[in-house]
Amino acid sequence: MSELNSQRSAILRTKHHTDETRQEQNRVKRMLLSIYQNKLVFKGLLILIIILLVIANIG
């Protein structure tokens, strides 16, 4: 019986560790996605500013 309990607790520890790892991976993924989306926003703003400067110079 104690053998089963030790196996069970080992499995639960492993599962808990796996869940933590998965949460960590999800957090990293979200951070990378937000950085990527921010880069797209900044690129768009940069292009917009350049276009406005060109228009201002032509005008």
C-alpha cells in the first residue's frame, strides 16, 4: 500500500511540475506575442510619421 502511495505522490509531483512548466511556456509565449504585436504597432507608427514628414516636405 505504501508503494502505491509513494508512486501516487511521485506522479502528482511530476504532474504539478509539468503544469508549472506549461504555465511558464504560456507566459513566455504571451510575452513574445505582445512584443511582436508592439513591434508591428511601432513599425506602423514609424511608417506613418515618415509619410507625414514626406508630405510636409512636398507641401
